[in-house]
Amino acid sequence: DRIERESEILNEMIGQLLDLSRADSEIGQDAPEPGDLLGLIEAVIEDANFEARPANRGVFLEAPETLRPVPMNPGLIRRAVENIVRNALRYTPDGTRVEVSVSEQEKEGRPGVSIRIRDFGPGVPENELSRIFQPFYRTEAARSRDTGGTGLGLAIAQQAASVHGGTVKAENVPGGGLAVEMWIPS
């Protein structure tokens, strides 16, 4: 059983390394085409809610009824959003939910879409906020095997945003929790 668990962990890490490498080099990435970002986010949330039910957790979406099409590589953006949502679910306490808010937002004169994912967990020490997007970096609180993770999910999200000309940032929320915002130009 232990060998099987360790093999699964290694397999997941290898998959994430390949995702990060592909995003970094854009090898095998289709040229961004206008797509349904809201539909993609809804599909990620549906999957996450299914996985979160046993821990009495959930993911709540607040979004407009429609968004204009966003030029994107759907596989890369899906992986990025999925990584952030799963990370939030890992740290939000049982009986709480992760909040995802989607809105059209202009940054530096460019139209785009903001995807803000907030958990109600312990947050991240202020001095580590800028480092959580580095490959393999895990905060001191996240270093135990019990929390899982390889330190690649947020690095993949940052690379995906960058490849699309967007940004990703994290901040502690007053009252507890961490909010990660990914912005993609439209």
C-alpha cells in the first residue's frame, strides 16, 4: 500500500513537472483561441465540489451570467484554475467553502477577466506570499506529508497566466484565509 501511495505521489509530481515545462516553453500549446472561460471554470468547480463533499467542504461561484470570449489555451487555463481551487480546498477547514468570484476587470487599460479564489484556512505568512509561486516552494506550515502537494500547482498557475499575458497574485484576507487572483486579458 505504501509503495502504491508513493508511486501515485511521484506520478502526480511528474505530471505537474511536465505541465510546468510545457507552459514554460509553450511546446505543444495551441495558439490561444477565443473560448468559454466561464464554462471552463464551472466545470472545474463541479469536479471540485464532487471531491470536496466527503470533507463537508464546497466551492461557491459568483459570476456574471455570461462573459465575452477570452483568447486562451483551455487545457492550460483549466489546469491553473484547478490547481488554485484544489489548493484552497486543501487548506479551508471542514464545514466551510471556497469562494470563486469571476468578473470582467480592466488592468492597465486592457480588458480582461479576474478569477479570485478565496479559502478560509490559515493563510500564508506575509514574508512568504511572494515565494508561493516559485516551483517546489511550500510554506513551513505546508511541509508535512499530511497536507500533500509538491509545490508546483501555484507555479503552474503563474506560468499559465504569464503565457496568456496575465497575472496571478496572492493576499491574506482580513478575518482569515488566502485569496489568489488570476487575471487573463480578453
